[in-house]
Amino acid sequence: MRDAPILTGIATVAVALVTGCGGEPPRSGADHERVVRVAERDFHISAPSTVDAGKVRLRVANKGPDDHEFVVVRTGSGRLPLRRDGLTVDEDRVEKATVGIIEPAQPGTTHDLQVRLRPGTYALLCNMSGHYHGGMSRRLVVR
Amino acid sequence: MPRRRSFKPLDSSQGRFTVAAILCTFALFSALSVGLSVRATEGSHHRATVVQVAARQRTLAERYVQEVLLVRQGQRADPAYTGGVLRDSVVALLHGGTAPAVNGDDDATRLAPFKGARVRAQLEQERRLAADLTATGAAILAGRPARGRLTAHEHVRGGDPMLRLRTLAALTSNVSLNTARSMAAGADKGISDLITMQVALGLAGLLASLGLAWALIAATRRQTAHFRSLVTSSTDLVLVFGEGGVRYVSASVTEMLGRTDHELLGEGLVEQVHGDDRVALETTVAQGTSDGVVFRMCDRFGEWRHLEARVTDLRGDRQVQGVVLNARDISERVRLEEQLTVQAFHDGLTGLANRALFRDRLNQALARSARSPAPLAVLLVDLDGFKQVNDSLGHDAGDHLLLEVGRRFDGVVRPNDTLARLGGDEFALLLDGADGPRATAVADRLLECLLEPIEVADRELTLSASVGVVVHPGGAGDSEVLVRHADVAMYAAKAAGRARWEVFHNEMDREFGEDLGLAQELRVGLQRGEFSLHYQPEVAIDSSALVGVEALLRWQSPSRGNVPPDQFIPVAEDTGLIMPIGEFVLREACEQTAQWRRAGLLPDSFVTWVNLSGKQLSVGGVPTTVHAALEASGLPPEFLGLEVTETAIVEGGAAGERARSELQELHSEGVSLAIDDFGTGFSSLGQLRRFPVDVIKVDRSFIHGVEHDPKDSAIAANLVSLAHALNLVAVAEGIESDGQLTSLRSLGCDLAQGFLFARPAPADVVTQMLADGGPPVPGAPPATAPGRPHTITALPGA
């Protein structure tokens, strides 16, 4: 978790690139922000399995009891690469695919993450040590 | 009704209470702060312990996985022990107790059960994960498939048991780390809360203390202002003496002395204190004695103000550190006291010393003389003829005269001498250190200074004085004796003709001392009623009828017995006592005659004769005295006769003129007049003719020889015929024998008076005579009884 701020900066740049250079102009009216509720708990993530593409506000509630972070990565069809420990996702390698990160949050708190989702498959995960492998990963299909 | 606000001075106990309250407030808030700090420190310590245990959990979880691997590779390890320690540590964190020591590592750590729902939930999760981890490890080591149900809701992917084991270890480790972090965050929050509370407490304590201190300062300021206004508005002068002189002078100094306080600070005050009082003031201040001190200070106008100060020694008082003087201006009181002293010891008219002060100075001088023999002299001065001035020109003129005389005498004496007015016209002078020559030289100067006339009531009067001088040679002496000797010497000067001085010598005491003693006794006797009147009847020679009485003064002295008038009358005339004595005689004679008249005892034409002294006539004022006596008794003037001597009516000058006019005035009112001792004086017949006399009394010296001495007989016959020629009644005095009576009858003398008829007798005896119709028959008491008188001729002109 030492390098979380760096990750955040990279992710923000990535989102900007994705949204700014996607060539898909925002449609007024239909492009209003939607809120998608996500719940994290030991060691599971609850979220809709599909969501419409566009601007989405992910409202992530940590229901504990442990702290959790929240990472949104566009996965395409392949599996996420792991670090050499074999337990955590190698965030450097999915840096370009990462569309948003919420830093580790205490149980009982809720944080919003604003993302622009393009159609495709995304992974919602907590990459704290052991959490990904312990069950905190969910597939999200954007149409 | 407005509420009165009384000022309550802040006493020292109130001040102490306020200071104590401030200190207590500080202590309370300090204790609370320290308590909070201790709790914060304890919290920090707990956090360190928990973080340490939590860190150990991570290590234990990782070591457990390594040991499982080692055992599987056939190496020696004890994962079961490590797993047990891991589980026990979690339980200890959760419920309290001892986190067991790890082999070769830390000691066992005592932990308190952790409070806080969130952290407890994390710890519960950690406990479950640890249980899942060790269960999985145990299954792997036992060769059993690691598919047991997991308790912490973890869903480990894949079937690799080692991956499952490592995932669980990672979860355990991660949750443990997060738990430790939550604990630390909670502790941090607690500590920051404590710090906030500490700051709040500190601020509250500071405000409370500031409030109390402000209240104390305000009260002190109010009190200071109050006392300052008391001190500054007080008329008393407050001085504080400290090191280097006066340290404080209250503002009232301006009003009291007209000076500013700056002038008197330091050594300035002492410079303004009277030289004689400086030592007393400095001693008082140095000793801080509580007795008051009185000192004089020079005010702005150069006048001495008398200050009376109360002294309070406050050198021990740290607030003051000095000696405080509360001074009052008592100049007015001192002035009044001095004035009273002057009044007590000075003559109100002349401002000279009075008798008391003179006697005091004389006693002091005698006491000095007794110690170191030195001469001194006393001069007594009596103004000659002062009484006449007083009586004729009035008391104002007399006072003016005395004032001028006092002023002249004062110009003659030296400052060391004591000039006093003893009363009346009597002055005294004490010459300390003077011998005989100097004393008489001063006496000369006193007499000389009177030579120049004194203007009184538009007249120029020339007075002389008689001065008695007594010189005390030195040594012990008696002031009484000295003054008496001076009195004798003065009397001698008067006797020697006045307008002179006489120095006392012992023979003088024998010569005049007697008279002076007599005068004193006369004065006392008059007050004590030792005088009385006897009455000698006057009878008609031819009928022996009682036609009048002559009032004669008798003095029954307790020490001298019966004193004849010829002994004391001259003394009374010299001392002026003749005036009150004369008044007494007139008053008494009129009163007695009025009684007889009221009793119906008096025949027609009865006259009571009263002798007037020449002195009385020369002083004047006889009609006033006569009128007073007549009015007091209610006696008609026809019953009163006045006997005067020849010399009295022939006296020249203003006094003689006045005396004659006064007698004429009385005669015109009905008072009879007689010339006493006729034939012995030098009266001219012309004057006798002009003077309204009714009776002449032929002197007894002629009567004595009328029977045998042809010369006396001839004179008596001529006097009687002269009287008849002037249409006056002739009275023969001192008839003692029948022969004398017979001769006088043959000469045609009208009335007679003498032992042959009756001796002077008290009033009651005369009363009896009057009641009996006349004196006893002449000649009855003596052995040789003469022939009886027969008829009485009518009194002419009565």
C-alpha cells in the first residue's frame, strides 16, 4: 500500500486519457450521472453484474469488519496478472487498464468513485494483501 | 429610598482568600491537565504495546507458513506451537490477558481487553482467520485435503492447499495490521481529544484566574483610591518618614502650610521645622515612639504653625516601611492657650505683669539668689492723688492715666526687669541683680518720667508717685517679707511728703509697719463688720432737753480691742479707707435716726450729726453718698447734720471750691451744717459769713478752762457772741462739770455736749434716753452735783 498515492495519480491520468480521447462525445440528457451501489465486506464484493456504459458514480460502502480498498480495472477477456507473491494483482501491469481506485477505507464508511465506463468487462477488486485471493473480486460487464 | 453604599475596606484575610482561590483554581486545572497527560501517556504506551503485538501477529502468521513448509520438506520446525501463540495472542488482544512470548523473541505481554466495537470486530475476524490458517496448516501437515469450511467468509480460489495457506496467512497478517492501525488511530484520536481538553482546561483555568485576579486588582484599586481620597481630603497632614527623610507628604500640606509636597520630601521638611523642635522631632521619628510630638513648622508666609502629631511606627510593615506621622494644626489652640496664659498673668488694662506673675518672678529670682547670691531690688510705686482723678474725671480717665503711666514706666525699665501692676494705682518693679544705687537710680527715673504732664480728658495732669525701695543683698529670702518692706518704704515716702522714693531700713519697719498693719486690719475689719456707731447726746443748756446726737465711730478690733478714732482715722485717710468708712457712718446714722423717727421718739428739730473728714470733702462726691444714705433709710434731710472742720471749708483750689459747693447743695436740700472744733483753725470770718452754716461747735480746749481761765472764758464768750451775731447756734463741746455748764449758760451758749450729760453710748441706750424724755440729770453721776439746768431756748433757724 506504500505506493497508493502514485497509483492514484496514474489512474487519474488514465481515466482522463480514456474519457478525453475516447472519441465518444457525451450525450446531453442521456449522459446524466448514474449511481451504482457497491458493498465491500470480508471478503466479498456485492455489485450489479452489468451496468450501462457512460459516466457512473460508484458509491462504495465498506461494511467491514476489516479495511478495504476498491480498484476498478478493465480486464478485457484475460485474467489479471499477479505479482510474484502469487497473491496480489500486479497493479503496475494493469495500470493502463485501471479506471479508478479508492484508497483503503475503514469499515462503516462510504466513498464515491466517479468513472466513465465503456462497454466491456471490468474487474472490481480489493488488492489488500490476501483479499483478492480471499474472495474480493467481482466481474462487471458494461454494455 | 436610595440604598446607601458603605465602603468596606478589603481586609487582609479577604485578600488572602482571593489569592488562595486563584491558586486553587490553578492547582485544579493543573491537576486535571496532568491527569489528562497521564492518560494520554498511558494511551501512547498501550498503543505501542498493541502495535508491537500486532506486528508480532504478522511475523507469527508468516513464520507459521514457513514452518509448515519446512516440516513438509522434512526439516525440523514446530508450526503447531507458532499457531498456538498466534491464536492466544489474538484472544489476549480481544479479551485481555497475556500474549504469550515467542521462542527466542519478546517476553509475554499483558494486555487489557480492548474496547471499541470496530476494533473488536476486526479482532474477531483476525481470530477466525488465525483459526482457519492453523486448521488449514494442520490439514496439510496431516496429509488431509485442506477443504474444511472457512469461518471468516473468505473464498480462496483454486485448489492448491499451499496457496490457500498463504492466502490465509496474508489475510491474517493484513487484518492484524489493519487492526493495529485502527487501534492506533483510536488511540491517536483519544490523545488528540485529551490534548484538546487539556488546552480547553488550561484556557478555562487561565480565564478563571484572570477573573479572580481582576476582581482582586479592582478591589485593591478601589480600596487604594478610597484611602487615598481619605488621606488627601483629610485636613490632617500625613507624613511618612523613611530612609533619606520624608517619603510621603499628603496633599493637605498645601492648605495647612501653603507649600507643595515636593518642597518637603526628603530633607526638605526638617529644614522648615523650628530649630528648637528639630531634635525632638528627629528623636521621635528615630525611636518611632507612640507618644505624640508637637513641633513648629514655618509656613509659606514665614509664620510658625504648631503641629501636633501622632506617631505610628510602621517600619516593620512591608507596605509602608517607615514612621507615619498624623499631624494636626493646633496653632489656634496654642494661640488661645497663650492668650489665656497672658490673661492669667497679665494686667488686662496695661498688659503688664499682674500680681501673680510678679510674685512668681520674685520667687524665682529669690531662688536663683539663694543658689548663687546676687542682689535684687523690689520697687513699689503708688501714684499720688490718683484716686481724686478717678473720682473727679471718671474711671475712663483713670484708666487712660494708668495706661500712660504703665507705658512710661515700661520705657524706663530694662527687658530683664519685671514691671507689674498690682492693682489700682499700685505698680511694682523687680530688678534682678540690682544693688542699692541702681535701684534708687531706677526709682529716680520712674519719678522723672512722670514730670511731663499727661493729657487726660482734655486736661493736662501732673502726677507724682511715692516709691518704696527694698534691696535684697543676696541669699535666701522671703518674697512676702520683701514686698511688705517695699510697702513700708512706700508708706514712708508718702509720709515724708510724697513725690519721692525711700529705701527701706529696719527702723522704718518699727515706725510705719504699725500703721501699715493697722490699715490692713481696718480693711478687714470693715468687711467683717467690726465698726459700729455710738451716739453722744446734745442737750439744750437751759432746758436739758435732748435735741440731737453726734454719731461717733467705734472700732472694736479683735486683736487691738477698742481703738480710738484718733488712732485709726489718720491711717484710714492715708489709705483711702476713709471713703468706705465714711459711707458706712452715714448709712448707719441715717438708718438709726430713721428707726427712732418711725418709733416716734424724736422731738421736732432733732438732728443726728455726722462728722465728715477733710479727705472725704477733698475727694468729693459727698452729696452722692448722703443722698444714697437718706434714700436707703427714708430719713428726711432735716434730721441729718454734717460736721466739718474749719480747715475743710477754707481749703483753696478747685477741691476746696467743689467741697464748698457740694456742702451748699446739701444745705439747700435741708441738711444742717456745723463747723466742728471752731476756734482752732484759721477760718476767716468773711468765709464763715458766706458759708451756709447753721451751728458752730466751740472746741473743747476753750470749754476746759472756761470756768477758771479768764482767757479761755473770754474766747468762749466771743465765739458764742460771734455765733449769735451770725445768727448761728453755738454748741459747747466736752462739758464735764457743773461749773463749766454754769459759765456757758451765763455766756448764753445754746447747746451742750459732754460727759456731764451723757457719754457716747450705743444706739439702744440712746433709744432708752429718748423714750425717757432726755438724758439723766447732769451732775448726777459725778460726786459734785451741780445745779439743774432749767429751761431750754428755742433753737434758732432750725
